[in-house]
Amino acid sequence: MGVSGCGKSTLVAHLARHWACPAFEGDDFHAPASIAKMRAGRPLDDADRWPWLDRLGAAIGAAVTDNGVAVAACSALKRSYRERLEAAAGVPLLFVLLDGERAEIAERLGARTGHYMPPNLLDSQFATLERPTDDEPALALHCYQPLTELRAAVLAWARDMATAAQR
Ligand SMILES: Nc1ncnc2c1ncn2[C@@H]1O[C@H](COP(=O)(O)OP(=O)(O)O)[C@@H](O)[C@H]1O
Ligand SMILES: O=C(O)[C@H](O)[C@@H](O)[C@H](O)[C@H](O)COP(=O)(O)O
């Protein structure tokens, strides 16, 4: 989870390779009208996001039921979005926040090609972001770290969470 350009899709691809598990890209679950809205430089609102989270959550839940584990790249900016995603999935979810400074993420977004999300929506993404609190099953990492370090941190944390859940 995290704002546009923080590195969600890149990390998800690495984790899916490691776990040999299904991977979902949140972008693929938006309604065409939502993509058009973002492309036009207008941020989504809650009404746009609820059905999107329901579709993505259902896909995650089905994949976890079939496979035991799945990973997904989803902004999940607000706590209520994370709760909606988990309710739709029907299985416990773990969240990894990729956090960073606006300037650095803006630079990354500026360099990214072939994506509909305009960099000028970054301000609204940061304004909407509710960082997970201690009572959420979430790990916060700095998105500037090399991918190998991000992946190692997620794998170690996920192992600990799985062990704790079995106790
Ligand atoms: N850990 C990282 N270090 C440096 N660049 C990264 C890292 N993760 C992603 N990037 C680059 O940042 C840009 C945004 O990454 P992406 O995975 O598309 O973000 P998101 O899915 O959160 O929008 C891409 O150009 C990607 O190659
Ligand atoms: O809730 C939202 O406003 C959108 O889902 C947004 O957060 C998401 O980030 C876009 O789909 C852009 O995609 P990237 O995050 O891959 O840039």
C-alpha cells in the first residue's frame, strides 16, 4: 500500500516470484470511468473506490483460498479502505506501507512511462493517506531502500506474523 509511485507494483512482482503465488495489480480492477477520471487529473472519491476495493478483495480472497497466499498492489490509502478490502477478501490481510517523501516519489513518477496516473495527483494521494496505526497488521518501510532490502524485510515480517498466528 501507499501513494502512487511508491513502488507497490515493483515489490509485489518480487514477492510473487519469491512465493510463487498469485499477484494482483490494483490498477487492473478500476472501473473504466475511474481510470478516465485519474487520467484527466481528477482524484477518485470514496464512491469510486468502494466497488474497486470489493472487486480486488474478492479476487485476493479467492486466490488465498486456492493457493494459501497471494499478494496485491493497492494504494489502500485510508484505514476504512483497508478494512473494506479485508472484508471483501474474507481472509486476514497483512499490509506493507511503502512510505517516502513527496519530492522523491514525484521524481520517480516523473520518470515512469506508460502509466495513466498523472504526477499532479500525488498531493491528493498524500492528503488522503492514513498511515496504519499500531493496532493494524501493518509494516511500514521506507520506499527508497533497494528492492532486495524491502523484500527481505517483508519476508522476515511475514514469517514472524505467520508464526505468531499459529501460537
Ligand atoms: N525500491 C525502489 N528503488 C528505486 N526505484 C523504484 C523502487 N521501486 C520502484 N521503483 C521505480 O519507481 C517507479 C514507480 O514504481 P511502481 O512499482 O510503479 O509504483 P506504484 O505501483 O506504487 O505506483 C517505477 O519507475 C519503478 O521502477
Ligand atoms: O485510490 C486511488 O486513488 C487509486 O487507486 C490510486 O491510489 C492508484 O494509485 C492509482 O490506481 C494509480 O496507480 P499506481 O498506484 O500504480 O500509480
